[in-house]
Amino acid sequence: MAKILINGDNLTIDDIISVSRYRKSVELSLEAIDKIDESRETIEELSKKDLPIYGINTGLGKLCNIKISKDNLSKLQENIVKSHDLTLKPFLSKDAVRATLIIRANSLAKGYSGVRREVIERMILFLNEDVVPIMPQKGSLGASGDLIPLASLASFLVGKGRGIYKGKEMKSIEIHNKLGIEPLKLLEKEALSIINGTSFSLALATLSLYDAKNILKNALISSSLSMEALLALSEPFNTKIHFAKPHTSQAIIAYAINSLLEGSTLINSLKDKTQDSYVIRCIPQIYGSIYNTLKFVEKNLTIEINSSSDNPLVFSDEKIAISGGNFHGSYISTNCDFLSIELTILSNNIERRLNRLMNPTLSNGLPPFLIENSGLNTGLMLLQYLASSLVSENRTLSYPASVTSSPVSNDQEDDVSMSGTASRKLRQIVDNLFTVISVEMISAVQALNFRKGKLGRGTQLAYNVIKDIFPGINKDENLTPYVEKAKEIVTDGSIIKEVEKEIGELF
């Protein structure tokens, strides 16, 4: 299997997923090494001069005007790690730590940070040996970078803190010993370069974006199953409608629904029906907007992934270091907030379809709560309660973090991005949505057990996969195992893979 080459310029979201979740190996590209070495040489030259350069021979934040003597430059880096490291629970997930490592390594590999190549190679070694430093979820303001989470990474690199190796938690120094390597001693600017970026926020955002694309595909499938269960009409997906409102995304969604439902005899089976409610009729418009947002966020995050989010930046061609604000996570926070809002809208849409499946006055003949002998049996009633609870939580979580700046460092850092908070909230919304979609999948299959007719070309395949783990119930049972199994196959993309093998990519 070919390795992922890091050069600072070409890392993709799929690359990050393959490394963070599937342990694909990583290698520093030869083309990046010269840039990294030249950048380091420039730092070493500049550090010998008396010119004040932020974080190399000055204090940090509001202390930036305090000059550090030449014999204390290494001590400054050591103190940066000690003072910034607040590794408190809850800790970051394994895939998020690995995503953070590859994104930070890629950013440093651009050759604007002045670190030795050994620093980047050590991060790559940890990725390839599946060493997972323990990092906190909380504490970042997203400017000057994700200081607290990334400081725990820096601490691990110098032999402090703890991590996971071969499934066991142990001290950093113990892991170094097992690998037969010495902890790093960070030189001028290196501690600052490790912590002064938004790689933690960006890692969470990247994982969420990837999952959100699968969420939308799953939602297309679950909504199509519900449409068949509710004996919906196909008219809202007629291409003529979408030529009249020429958003490409809207037409893409309509095409996907039509492909899933092709050949269904349940669709259009009620001859006296004129219209469906908005949660069905407006799927192309609602989901089309979500699709647009996914593409917009993907573009912005890909640029961020291949950016230098450090300060100051080193320009070797002119032998200078320039202070700026590339560590600011505004692109990440606003994009996470935007995507959070769109995914909350999606969760609203799904829950209202669930209501129609459960409610006999809205379901075109389905029994209350999709169970025979209702009253004695409660059926799937509580699945809607579960979904409604999570949708309500998503509404709360979708309040934008990017507008909640909290000035720090004696007002030197007075407009922060809150990208750490925005990305963490998005992760929770994504997880909630996986559960909500799983509930719709189960409910639609249960409803379809009461229908007679042929399913669509795509929905039949989805129905078969779900039916394997949830055959349906005819009396009350504990539904926990069914929801757990459904969430597994929704999250890992099993249903999508089975459907797309037959009908092609949904988008």
C-alpha cells in the first residue's frame, strides 16, 4: 500500500481519514526536506542576532515585548511547553489525535516554521508506530492556535505526559524507551511552532466533514425508505422543477432520490393524493443546500490543511521572520458553525418524517407507533423520543461558537476564533445525527413490513441490509441492540456501499 507523502501542499481530506482511521503509513517527501532545512538554517541565523523576533527571543502574548537573553532561548521553549500543557479530561479520541498529528506535520512541512526535520519525522514515526499521545478536548480558543491541546502534544514529544502504545496507556518516556528513541529537546521556536496552529480544531472539523458527507448519503437512503412507507409522490423530484430553480445541488439530490426509488410500486400508489408535506416535497431544496455547504466547507478546510498556521513565519529567500495571524482559526470556526446549522436542519427534517411514520393520522394507514395491537404494545414510540431529544440537543449545539470571542492575555489576543469549541460541537452534532438516521432506518423498515409492493432499485438493497440486523417486531421488545447495530452500519457506510454498488454514487 502506497504511503501518504507529506509536502505541505497536497494533503487531502481522504488522506487524513486513511491515516487517522485506517493507519495508512506516512512519509516526508524529499521535496519538502530542502524547504524545511533552509527554514531551520534561517532561524538559527536570526537567533544569533539582537533583533527581537516573537517567540524566539521574546516572551509570548502580552509578554511579547520582554527580550529573552541568548543563553535562555532553549529554556524559553522548555517553559512554553510546561506552562501551556493542561492535559485535563475529557481526552481526545484516537482518530482525532492521529488526524491532528498528520495535519500539524503537514503544516510544518511547508517550510515556513523553522523547525528541524526531526520534529516532523518524530510525528510521522508516532503515526506509523500507532503511538497516540493523550490530548485534551477542551481549552482551545483557536488563537493563537490550539495552544492547550497542542501543548500536550509538544509535552509528549519531549518525554512528558502519557500516551497509548499497542493498546496500553503508559508514560511518554516509557513509549520512547520501547521504541528505542530519545525524547526531543526543542530548540529555538520549535515549541512555539508545534503549539501555535489550529491543527487540533482542523482535525475535528475534517473528521466531521467526512462523516457529514456520509450522513447526507445515509439521509438520502433513509428518506427514500420513509417515502415508500408513507406512499409518497414522485412529482417533487421531476427534473422540470429543478430546471426552473437551477441550483445544481438541488438537481443532484433529486436525481439521487429518483435513482434510489426507480421501479418502486409504492411511490405514486395513492391515486387521490395531491401533495406530500414539506419534509418529503422539499427534500431537493433542503438537502441541496446541505450539499452546497459540504462542498463549500470541503474547499475551505482543504486550503487550511495545506496552510502554514504558525507565527512568526520564516521566509528563507530573504532570511526574515514576519509576525502575522495565520494561527487564527476563523475559517475553521465559521465553517464548523455553518455546517452545524445545516446538519441541525437535516436532523429536524428527519425527526418530522419520523413523526409522520408514527402518527396514524399522517401515515396513510400505518398502525400507531408501527406496532400491531397498539396500546398493549408501545411499539417504536420511544424511538421518536430518542430522536427528538437528540435533535433538540443539536439545536442547542448549533448556536455559533464563532461569535463568542473571549479576549485573553491582557487584551493582546482580543479577538479569538473559538474554533476548538466550534469543532467539538460539530462532532457531537454528527454523532447525534448518526443515531437519528439509524432510528429512521429502523422505523422505515418496520413500516414497510406493513406494506405490500415492490421497493425501488436502491431502497430494496438498503432494506435488505437493515433487515439483517432488524427483521422487525410484532410485539414490544427492548430496541437498544437494534439501534446500536443500525448505528454501526450507518456510521461505517455499509448501507451506502451496498446501494452504490448497484446504482452508482449518490453524489
